[in-house]
Amino acid sequence: MARNESYIVNQAAYVALRTLGTAMQCFGVNEVMAAVGSVGDLWFRFDRRRRERSLDHIRLALPELSEEQALDLCRASMRHLLQTFSAEVIFAPRLITPTTWPNYVRFGRVREAMPILTANRPAIFLSGHCGNFELLGLALATAGYPMTALARPLDLPRINDWLLGVRQSRGMTILTKFGATGHIASLIERGERVAFIADQNAGDRGLFVPFFGRLASAYKSIGLLAMRFETPIVCGVAHRRRPDVFSYEIDLTDVINPQDWKDQPDPLYYIAARYTRSIEEMVRRAPEQYFWVHRRWKSRPPHERTGRPMPESLREKIAVLPWITDEALARIVDASERESALAR
């Protein structure tokens, strides 16, 4: 795209977003949530490509659902996604303030994490693309628990700068993903909190761990940081409490402490598998609030890409995970064998 054309698109998108945001503020937040949800229903109906991608993921992850249930879940997910990136982003800075946040956010099952939140010690916080991850960080910072979060910059600089301002308005610090690894390590070394969205596809070089009965690529960097600094990992989520209502509950799904991985045969694999399991639990609690459109299973392990059976070493790593049953292991191996067969 030519420089002038890129500038015009950037400015036009920003003006359109801010104009829409101003118009939204003329109405009640729940009215806007419902209206945006209706637009999400239209998106589900007419965007066949993303609808079919989401449905494929739902069918693979939740095979127990009927086709009608899968369609309903897909529609609700796309509705939720649009609400998260439009109405909630617009209203959150005005509604989530030091005096008003308890009106919209409550803490649920977080007792185990409170000593880590209140202590002056480093910690790694993880969530996934479920519930409202944008609001999660904003609410924690507003409640007095600031942290530094890693985020991918948007392609449109004006909108990116505005969104950074929203994210940082209550005490969060945002780092872009590019070249941030060294900075993150120095923050942990200084005793600060860092946060990641940890359910994205980590590519061919990631660790392939179970996620909804299939192997998915997970980040190594999170485990390496935790092991290097002996830092606990806190996994949590902010779920919307009711459809189309600006009201959320922050819940803990796991705390992974250094003593949990020290005696494991492969600590790095254990950490990646455990935090991925925690994200799966977040999704299962409210599957309609997960971004099923994401290509979570895009990367495949080497044995699947080359049409070979699962290596015994990988099978053993999965089998020794404390929460893996024989039935779960069989499902993972069967799914992997089917993927390998497609490559032959």
C-alpha cells in the first residue's frame, strides 16, 4: 500500500471508530451490548469462512455436542467476540474506575492467588482469548494490582495508540511483542508482575501439549521465565456473568508454583501442558465466550506433518502428566494418528 493511501486508511479507520464510540456513549451500555450482539448474529450468518472455521474447531474440541448445539455455540461465540472488541472496549475506560469498578466486576474464586497479588514479589499472570481479557487486566490494575502485559500491536497505528491509552489508563504497562523478551526478564528480576495471553498458536517450534484432546503448540518462553526466576504462574479469567450485560467475574483456574514442576521428568513440558490445561478449563466454564475462530491447532508436530506415528518419547511425556487418564491419552493418540494419516 502506498504511503499516502496507508495514511488515509489509518486516519479514516480511527475517525470512524471514535465517531462510533461517541455515538455509543449516548446509550446505556447494556443497550449497546445487545445491539452489537445483534450485529454479531448477522456476522455469523454472512461470514461463511469464519463461521465454518469456528464450527470445525468446536466439532473437534467438543464432539459430544449435536450439530444444533455446535451452531448455537458458534453464533454465541461470534456475538461475544464482536461485543468484546467494540462495546466493551469503548465503555470500559468510563465504567471501570477506582470508585465504580465494584459495580461491574466481582472477584470469585481467587483466594489462592491473593497472597501473590498482594505480596511485593514477581509473578506471571496468564489468561486466554476467553471471557474479556482486555477488561481483566484493566480491572486488576484499577483495583490496585498493576502489571506489565505483552500485546501484539495493531496494524493501524492511530487505533493502536488509542487502544494503548485505554489499556494503560489505570496503571497497566503494555509492551509490544517484538523484542520484548529481554525486557520481560528484567521486569521479573526486579520483582514485578507480567501478564500474557497464552492460548495462541506458538508455531512449529512450540511445545505440543494436549488441548481439548488434540496436540496444540504452546509457548516455551513462559515456562523458561518461570523456571529461571522460580516464579509462580497464576492463571485466571474474567467471564461475563450474563449475556449482553456489562458485568464480570474474575476467577482463578490454577496457580503453578515452583515446587510443582521441580520433580517432574520434563519441567518445561509440564509447565506448558499445565497452563494449557488451565486455559482449557477457562473455556469449558463458558465455551460461548471463547474465540473459536482462532487457528489454535494450525501448527502440527513433526510426526504428524511427515505422516509418522507419535514418538514414544512424546507419548510418555503426556502419559506422566498427573491429570492425564488412560482414556484421555487414548483420545490424544487417536487424534494424532488421524492427523498423521492425512499427511501420508
